[in-house]
Amino acid sequence: MSLSHSATRLAYSAAIDSALKYIGKDRDKNLIKLVDLTEKYMGDNFKQSTYDAIRKTITNKDSKWLKYIDKLLTELSPNVVKMTALNLGYEAAFNGTKTIREMREIHKCNIPWLILMDPTSACNLHCTGCWAAEYGNKLNLSFEKLDDIVTQGKKLGIYFYMLTGGEPLVRKDDIIKLCKKHHDCEFHAFTNGTLIDDEFCKQMDKVGNLSLSLSLEGFDEVNDSRRGQGVFNKVMHAMDLLKKYGQLFGLSICYTSKNYKTVTSDEFLDMIIEKGCRYIWYFHYMPVGNSAAEELLLTPEQREYMYHRVREIRSEESDKLIFTFDFQNDGEYVGGCIAGGRNYFHINANGDCEPCVFIHYSSANINEVSLLDALKQPLFMAYHDNQPFNNNHLRPCPMLENPEKLLEMVHKCGAKSTDLESPESVEHLCGKCEIYSKQWKEKADELWENNKHFGGTKYTNEQQEEKKHVKNA
């Protein structure tokens, strides 16, 4: 860390401390100070209209998002608030983004904003149809390798690391150790929630730079039919503990043709919000693996329901104090596919560097090459050269909505299946998506055409330039 970087981080840290000290006394005024501070240090990293919109929200007493911020500041541990603002805000969003943009120009390849990696393939559960289980349960990235990945990543400007598995909390001691060593990074783990206890919550509070997403697929009957008897109640208990200790957490939900209405219902949302959940990652079911259940793929009408419902939940008019992301249907906000290192990529527990957590093909292993060389592997460069895969960003994925694209790239690059238990040919994987992609195309094109904010499917010259800007951002 350079002297100028260290000095700026210290100044930002001191300003956050000052604002948080008086946040309860005059919350609105001090929130405005935090925005002013952010604008001072982050400058044109964000548009002026963004800063203005945030200030407008803070001064609007009836704003849903002001109530949401109030709830976070009231319930979260002060150390969690500070470290999240410092690491996810200053380091990742400002310092990291600036460095990443420079590195992309220098190296002429994708440099991601975050890395998703699997500390282990082991898991204490045996969920039906879990794609992670396809790897087996004896693979691990050593602490030294995890540390090395983060160390290399920071040099490229990457300060945000997500952990999945398997069950990452099987390695919770190493995860806490990683958080302590890289206290300037933000870490986020996707977990089944069954290994969370008081001691782990205390350790999370001490480091302050680890948040969690708990996996849930509905209420107890549906959830436990796949994950095992009693798992739902264990997740409920984990939420109670995390809320008690003021930790930042939310849910990770795979929505399917069977559960999509349940996991977006008022009853379900009210329950998890009361439990302390602050956000939901919604993931569209992907038919990955030789034994994938294709009947869980959504119909165009069901996916359209999700498209509108997720936007409704996070709208200003909704009374649900929770932020929702939809990994598939929110492609329009990030310029389409973000995988292949454009904004993220995946390192499995065997060290294989995959373009996406759902696309198990690779031509590089982190145990054999540097992080930068992994980002320059032929498959990732094919992503770099072809993104976006569709000008309609409601059809972002080269597998699910554009299967001919993935088929072409894997063959051209000679990438191999990374599934060590039951390798799946790219023809088999993409074949399962052909009918789905054709059926969704008609509805997606209709939605895109009607979306006035993004200009539909027809790109003006100005929009083409903006598309390039999004790709480089």
C-alpha cells in the first residue's frame, strides 16, 4: 500500500468514525456529511446525479431507502458499519475500481471487481441436485493459496472476495484468519447457515469485514425436502444469532419453476426481514450437470413474473425494507454478462479458474499459473472479445440464453470440463438450454423493447459508446 493510499484510507477512516460518533444525535445531517466525504474522495467515479440523488433520498423523510439506512445503522454493529464503508466503499468501489480500470488498459484483458472462490468442496449437508457436490468432497484451496490469490488480486485492484463451496464455513477458522490478514478487503460467504454459532458471530464482529448470504428455498417443508430434515430451523436460529450480534447478512435463493412465487411472496419476505435479512441474491435455476432437473427451468411467463416482482420489491413504493438482486434479470443494469473476469470469475476448490460459478469449463488452474495469466486464458479472452453476448441484456448468458455462444467458445479455446465426478460435455449442457433460450427470446425482446429507460433493442450511436464504457467499467 503506497503512502498516499495509506494516508487517504486513514483520513477516510477518521471521517467515518467522526460521522458514526454523532450519527444518533443528528442522523440526517451526518449522513449528508458521509455523502460529501464520499464525493470528495471518489469524485467522478460516480456521476454527479448519483450523489445528488442520494442527498435527495436522505432529506426525504418518507423515503423507503432512508428508513432502510436507518434500520442498518440502528441494528448493525458499529465495527461492521465502519469496515463495510471502508472496504466495500473506499477500497473496492473507489481505490480498487480506479486501479482495475488502469490494469485493464495495461493488460488488455478482463480484470474483475470481485473474485468468487471455493475454500473447500466439503459440505456437512447432502442437498439433492447441488451442483457443488459434483466436484466431490475432498478438494481444498489451502490457506496459503487463498492468501496468495488475495495478495495477487489487490495488486490488480481487487478488494472484494466471495466464498462458496461446498460449505465454506467448514473452513471458518481459515476464513477469519484471511479476514484478519487482509483487513483492507471485504469478504462475503455463501453458506447453508448450519455451522453458525455464538463464537463465530463474535469473531465476525471483531473483524468486521465478513458478511454472509444464507441459502434458503422457501418455508420448512420445501426447503427441508431438498436440504434435509431440520435445516430450516437451523437457518432460522442462525439468523437470530446474526441479528443479535449486529452482523450484515441476507439470503441466497435459487428460484425455480416450483418455488418462484413462494420466495417472492409477502409472507416469506416479511418473515426474513423480521429475522434481520438486509438483502436477497436471487439466482435463476441453471441446468448444470448430467443429472440436472430440466423441469425446474422457468417458463417465459414465470420468468417475466420474476422480472416484475423483484423490481416491485425494491421499488420506492414497496414497504419491504430489503434490497433484492436478480443475477439473471438485472443484466440490463450491468451491461449483460459479467462473467469471464469482466466483473467476476470463479475459482473452484481444485484451483480451476472458471468464467462463472455455473459454467464448469476452464483452460487454467490457479495452482499452475498466476492470477493475471488465468485472466488471460483463451476462454476468458473469448469472453472479453465477445461480451456482451446479446444486445438485449435480458438475454445475457452465453449458456442459458445464447447457448450457441458457449458452445463456440469452449470448442475454439479447447477448454475442458472441470467436473471431476461426472464431466459434462458442452454439447449436453447447451442442448438443455436450446428450447428455453428460444422461448425466452420472444418475451425478453418484448420487455426490452418496452423498457424506455434502456432504449430497447435498438442502439443509437450514443448508446453504442455507452455500451463500450460499461464494458470498460
